[in-house]
Amino acid sequence: MTAFPFLGGSFNGRSPSFDAQRTFNLYPEMGESGSSRSPVALIGTPGLALWTTLTGGGIRGMLRFDASTSIIVAGSSVWKVTSGKTATLLGTILNTTPTVSMASNGSLVMLVMGNLSGYFIDPAAGTVTVIADPDFLGGGRVDYIDGYFIWNVPGTGKFQITQLYGTGIDGLDFASAEGAPDNLVSLLVNHREIWLFGENSTEVWYDSGGGDFPLQRIQGAFIESGCAATNSVAKMDNTVFWLSTDDRGFGIVQRAAGYTPQRVSNHAFETAAASYSTISDAVAYTYQQEGHSFYVVTFPTAGATWCFDASNGLWHERGYRQADGTLTRHRSNCQMNFAGETLVGDWENGNVYALDLNTFTDNGDAIERFRICPHITNDGKYSFYQALELFMQTGVGLQTGQGVDPQAMLQWSDDGGYTWSSEQWADIGAVGEYETRVRWRRLGKSRDRLFKVAISDPIRVVFTGASLEMIGGKA
């Protein structure tokens, strides 16, 4: 048996004949001890453990207000939810966009939704008040800096601020990102700097404390790369990530290295993004779990979710298996760190979940996980595959129900990933059967072979490698 490069991230290229690797609902983790079983393992992504359910509709936004209070928008309903899961309805808003943007000044929350509507939420008083000030020109995305709420005005190059430590809006308290003649798409405050994302360019401003208008452009902080999706902007790993566009093209995920954009997406992601009918609806969030920092970006129209791991620079895919077996976007729409949990909201209903590595279903629904390995070739000659052994954590079967006798399912393709064989099953091991060997035999011959291993039982999944027994042919 000879080890072969079974593990890795997703890289399903423009042609599967070139590269067809996929890592779905599994994420790579690099060994750090120097004595691990393999340099990399594939770990099952967290399941969805139901935390609470709110009425009103899909979860459009979540904000940790303080250690014991959060604000969650479900459809048209605005809820105050405590760390003890007590939910209080504060009021209603228009249900006109799939996501909302919120920011807190410690006393109040400002909410905008990418149009002319805006609201102030007072968690202590339990009120939701529409912004009726005629000087409010609408908000695309809101944030907070040094006592000011700040938001971009949709369809313009302008951004506005409130009065210092207040909610009043002066019609003269606005500025424009004028480094390029494009409209602002989004904004974000990171390390007390304001990133203003336009259609084709990005500028960075700061609070200078000026008397007339406190915000000024940082000289030299101009980037010739804009933002393709308002809600793709997120901060992580001490910097800013976004789905970019400019005069030369679109669909690259960038991270800021200082004030220089750095490409972090790969050709597989970019090929997929180019195939989607739209990417302007992309929504992203970030979270940290067990030392991994994840940028999770979902394309709702395309029904696809991709995830970048800043700890190793690799991408993988995430998704939800529907009742008919179809794989679609992940259930999560937004995220917050609250009550000792990483919480996410369901895009379709009022469920709030904990992203839990010890939960092996999506709120009771099966999670399909699979890995498609790199091409195995022999200079155009036949190879005869006598056996494949998958190295993974075994003996993890459940006491009852699905998963009591967990199985791994093997398929292969001999035409570059266009068609696949029927499934061949192998035991993973009932509970406690830690020495189970996951093996398949008599796997035929091929000049070019791809192997796919899938698991849908609700068990802990950890792949640490694979080995292959094969004999090379002469023709």
C-alpha cells in the first residue's frame, strides 16, 4: 500500500480533466506538533444545534449588544434576546431586503437595509423608531466610530454621520469618496479606520477630530479595487476581506495587506463565481473556532457557500442537503459571538443555531460530507487498483438510530470526473471499534482515476489520509 495525496482543499477547476478536487463540509487542519499522523487532516465542519426560534421570518441580521443582550431581526420583527434565551419583541421594520446592517454605540442600535429605510433601536426602552429626519438619505451599510454612526448613501458616492454621541442628523454632515467617480457600495470600520468601498475603488478615512467635519481621507490609502457585493465585506485576522470588482474584472476575494489588496481566492472559487448569474447578492460573515479563522461567503441566487480558512490559506465548500438529496447553500445567513457560542441565523426561517463541532446534523438533518481527491495517472498507461484504505477516526458509531453502523461510500471516475461509478460501502466501525480498517478491494483499472469518499451518517468525521495498492501496466 502506498500513500497518495488524498487530502486537501477544494479546487474544482474550469475543466475537471485538469483538476476536480472538492472538499465539501470538511475543512483542512494542518498538523502542528511535528509528530501527527499526517501533515494535514480533514475535519467535519460544525453542525447546527438549535439555540432558539423566533417568529417573523428568516434571520436577516444579528448583533451582540452587550454581554447579556443581543438584537436579532427575523423577517419584519426586531427581537431583544438575552443570553438566557429570553426573547422580547421590540417592534417591526419593513421586510424589503434579505439582510440588514446594524451597529451599536453602547446605548442605541442603528439599523439600515440598503434603501431609504433606517431605524434606531433602544434595547433598554424596548423601542424601534423609524428615522424620519429629512436629512437621512438612506443607508446601505452602517458602522460606528468614535461616537458617530456612519453609513453610505445607496446609489451615491456619499456617506453620512450622526451628531457626536447622538442620533441627530445634520444635512451638512456628509462627505464623498472622490478618489474615483464611482458610487459607494459598502463600508466598514476596522482599527478605527473607515474603509469606503466603491464600485471600482476603495478609500480609507480616519477621525481627525476636525471641527467642521471630523473625518478625513488618509493620504495614499487609495485602492484601485472596488466591492462587488455590499454584504461581502467583513473583518477577520486583523484585516478586511471583500469580494472585489474593478474596471478589469470581478469575482476575486481580496484581503487588505496594509492598504494593498491581496488575492486570497483561488481559480476554483473564481471560476465558480464567474458561472453564477449574479454575485452582487453575496453575503459573508467571519468567525473563529479552535484557532481557525473562517471567512464564509454565500451566493444566495446560485445556492452555493464557500469558506476560506486564514490559518492555512485553503478553501472548502459548505452546504445543506435538502430532503430530495439536492445540495444547496448553507443554512447560515449571519453570525454573532454571544452567550459563549458562535451563533448563526437561518436564512429561511426564525431558527438561531450554535455552530457546534460536537453536533453532527443540521438541526436533525443529515450532513453530507465528501472529498474528491486529485487525479491519479500513470503516464497514460493503465493502473490496476487492488485496494484502497482510508485512514480516519473509526469506532465512532452511535448507540441507536442512523449511525449505529456508520458507512463510508466510495465512488470513482475514469473519465476526468464527468461520470461516476456506483457506490461501494465500507464499515467505519460501531461504537468502540477503534481498530476498524476502512478498505475497498478490486477497484478495476484506469489510465486516469479520481476517487470520491462520502459520509452522511451523523458521526464525528476526521480523515487523516489514504493509501492505495496498485500495479502499473505497460499500455
